[in-house]
Amino acid sequence: MNEKKIFPEIDLHGVYHRDVKNEVIRFIEDHWGSGESLKVITGNSPGMQKLVIEVAEEYELKNSIGTPFDTVTYYVMIYNV
């Protein structure tokens, strides 16, 4: 069964930490002005999550690890791009 994606998402599995910021910047800018919330899949890597959050904060975007509605912490949400 194909799962419909609610949010645009990027999966950073296999991306080197040194490349994370550029990937996230490109992802945010591709959706800039859309008003969408974005899902950035990081896996269970606090270091990668930190890098994603740093980029979101550079753009002054609200973000959270997971969502308030679940306890899964393998992704970062970036709100209202």
C-alpha cells in the first residue's frame, strides 16, 4: 500500500554530516513561501538533528523533533516555510 505523504520530506539517511546543512538549505528554499511544513528524516542521530535545527533557526522557522502528537523522534519538523 502506498502511503500518501502529508508533508514534503527529505530523507537524510546516507548524507554525510558535513553535507546536511546544504541539503536542508536547498530543501527549505525549494519550498520557501509555500506555507507548508516540512519533514526532515534524520534517523536516530542527535548530531544530525542539531544541524537541521540550526538551519531552521537561521531562517527563523519554528521546528520540533517529532511532533507534539507522537513520540517518534527520528525526524525534525520545520513549520510554515
